[in-house]
Amino acid sequence: MTPVPLRSLAIMTMSESNSATGGLDYATFAWDHIIYRYIFLSALVILVYDHILSFPSEVEIIWSSKLRPTSYWFLAVRYLSLVCSATFAVFYFTDLGPEVCSKVERVLEALLLLQEGLVELTLALRVFAMYGFNVWVLTAMFIVGNAAAALGLWTEISLGDPQEFAPPGFTGCHTALPKAVAIRSAAAWEAQLLLDILVFGLTLRRAFVERSVIALVQGSLIERMARDGAMYFGIIVLANVANVFTLYFGDIIIAGILNWPTTSLSVALICRLMLNLQKAGIGNSQNETTELEDIHFVGQNSRHMRPTDDPLVSLADV
């Protein structure tokens, strides 16, 4: 990478928007270029490494038995993330030109929304099952989740064509995120963060309410959900907080730099939780075949649950 004067840093604007671009100098841009590449590569390594570690469990639980709709759900969540990461790698490390970069950026935004939607819906289904299909729990998550989705769609639609940097001496696409757009994007992630906090809080509450069952029945689904779920959801909340922080305080390149790493981490944790719950479900069922439509759930007024009555059995293979 050869040093180039600041005046040769050209901004290729794909729309007629006059949004401020921040006025980065060359040294700052070069530093941002290095940071976002390292962060992306770190997230990619973690995602692939986790896939390798958990693949034997996936073969044992998913591929060794008949594929059901819930198995396809798991595979969609798990492998869509790999496809998206491969697309991001091309975006970050290949010279595509401003016009192609702008089109690829749009595709990546759509994939990001789809992936986040799958993750959040999986989280919501988990909590919904934990509370015995409580309509009020569903309503609360539905309102917050739809607010996050609406804000995300509004941000992407109002953004227009992305602004692409074309600096000499740098490979890959460089998308500018003006402060006004970053703040709108932060609002969408904050709504999602609220949903994650709601899920986290409901999981902790359920663990507290069922603490007697957890103490009596080691290895039950409710124990696995309370232990792994609370830990995983807590990590996802912290990752989203860090992402929102970059949107408010990062420059036009750093803003939103954790969007995809946060999503990749969420996918890795959710897939691990899904596999762990399936293992617990298989253990509790004692080799009984359980189809989703054949499972009965405990009513809201039930005060004592047997291991086989755990409402999480219903979605243990989601």
C-alpha cells in the first residue's frame, strides 16, 4: 500500500444525497481499513471454527435421523450465515468497482436482515415454549420484534444507494455510513437489543421460577435452557451493545463495523443452544420418537413438571 495524498481519496457517490461523509484523512482511513478487516476475519474464524467443533453433534443429531421441518430451520440458520460470510469476504477483499460494490452492499444488507430475523425468531420461539405458549409473552416479543424489523427496513430503504469509497492503493469495497444514517441504524439495533434484553430477562425469570425442578432433575431441558440460554443470551446482549456503541461514536467507516460479527456470534451461540437442547431432549425422551405435532405441553396453571412434561420439548429441535 503506497502512501497517497489526501486529495486523491475519491468518494464515489451512488446517489444524489448530500449527506456528510466525515472528511477522513488518509491515515484515519488506512487505520479503519485495517480494523474492519481484522474484525471481520476474527468473526469469520470464530464462526468456521465453531462449525468444525460442533459438526459431529450436527451429524449425530440432525443428519442421522429423518429431516423434519425443524431440522431445516436449524440448517437454514446455520448455513445461511456461512453463505453470507463468504459474500462478505468477496466484498471486503476483492476489487469490484464502486457500482458493483453498491449492488453487493444492498444484497448484504438484505442478507443481514434475513439472518437477524431468523435469529430473533428462534429466540422468541424458545421463550414462547418456555412459558407454555403464554399469549402475553408472545405479544410483548411480537411488538418489540416488529418495531426492530420496521426500523431496520426503514433504515435500509431511506439509505438509498450506498456511498462507496474508491481510494487508490486499497482493495475491497469501502462503504460510507454518514452520521444521520448511522443514528437511524442504531435505533433499529436498539430495538433489537430491547428484544434481546426481554428474552434474557424472561429466561432468567423462568430459571428462577423453576429452580426447584432444576435442582431435582439434573440434565432436564429447563435446566439446559436456563443455564445455556441465559449465558448465550447475555453474550448476545453485550455484543449488540458494542455494535450500537460503534454506530454512535464511530466515523463513517467504523460505524456499524460490528453488524455482521454480532450476527455471526448470535448464529454460533443459537446453533450451539439448539444442539444442546436437542441432546437434552433425546436424553429425556429415553429414545422415544418425538414429532412436533405429537407433543403435549404443560398448562400455565401446572405447578409441578415432570422431566417429560418440560414445555421446551416442543421446540428442542427448532
